[in-house]
Amino acid sequence: MLNYCYDAEEILMNEEVIVVAADNSGSIGMKELDDVKVSYETVSYYTFRVAYMECIAAGGNPFAIVLHNFNDEDVWHQLIKGINKGLKEVNLENIPITGSTETNFKLNQSALGLVVLGKKTYEKKNKVRPKQLELAIIGQPLVGQAVIDEQEKVAPLSLYKELSEISGVDLIYPISSKGIKYTIDRQVNQEITYPKHLDITASSGPGTSFLIVYDTKISQLIKQKTSDYLQMIHTLS
């Protein structure tokens, strides 16, 4: 029923697994030729969101962040501020941040790369899945200027963290830049009937929405916690 496909890389080290999750951003920032004009704090915040969500989805507990800055050196503090904003939302304010800035050459457009490193215990046994599962989309897929204009539709990062820790949640994963259908097709080997109003190909590149699959026994709890962010529910058989 579920494929459990993760974009994060897992490296086995003795009885511990290092989870490596990454995201990048291009032509979004404050340079003249950027397609979307936003602060570098906003750029790094949303780039961090995606890498963090992918790390959590794979079961990793974040312990370090690596930042690759291809913008001007004087925006470094803004980038750190954006990452710290995300860390604060998930109560991880003491995570160390390292990285580098390209200072030999100036790019005409903004560019940024970010890696979140996490740890988890190696598990040899397969996960026992609930007998009945439900699938939901939390938040609205948004990209570019729409992320700024429709912030009320962006699923809170704190909500993602909270739901990931609930017993009965079988899978939680950010919707990718290729949309809802692409993300679900990777995770679920079952035909899904989507509501007509839902745009299943819209990009959710900055991690503005996510997929959650959970035991039907906690259905009411999920609805209660997700409120207006809940986009659709489908029962998996």
C-alpha cells in the first residue's frame, strides 16, 4: 500500500543512521534579475523548511545545518535569521549552523543551498502498519510570489512537527515542486480519486503543504489539529 520513498539520504554508522536532507533556491531574493523579490531571511526560512521536513519524514532528529550562500557576503546574517526563525518554530534553537559564502565571483541572480543533518536509531524490523489508513493534504501548494501573498494557506512548520510525533501517524512528507499527485504516487501504490477543486499538479516547492497518512483511529484528532489547513481525505484500502 505504501512505498515509503524519501528524498533524504541515509548513512548507516554502527547502530546509528545519519539522515542527510537538502534543498536549494534559485532566482529568489533581492538581486535585480531575480524572478521573485523577497528578503533573504524569507528565502532561507523556506529553504530550511523543506530540508527539515524531509529529515523528519525519514525519521531523523536534526543536529546540524550546512548553508551554501551564493549571494553577497553581507546577507549572511539575514540567511541565519531565517533559519533561526524555523528552528524556533520547532524548538531547536541550539542547532549549530556552518557553511560558506562564494566571495570570488558575484552571481547575477540569487542562489542558496541548505543541508539538514539528522540522526536516528537503526531499525532492523519492518514497521507494523495500521489495518486502516486515511490520507490527507495539509496546507495549500504554493510557489513564488503566491507564498508571500497567501501566507495564511501555508501549513505551519510547528504543526508538521507536532503531527510527526503523534502515535498512529504512519507517514508524513512535504508535497514537492511537482505537486500533490507526483508526491502521492511515489508513496502510495493505489489509485486515488481526487476532489475536482484540488490542483494536484501545483508546485509546493517551499514546503507549504504536506502529505499525511494515519490510522483511522486518530482521524478525529487529525481533523481537530489541522482545522482549516486540511485539504482532502482519502481512505486507503
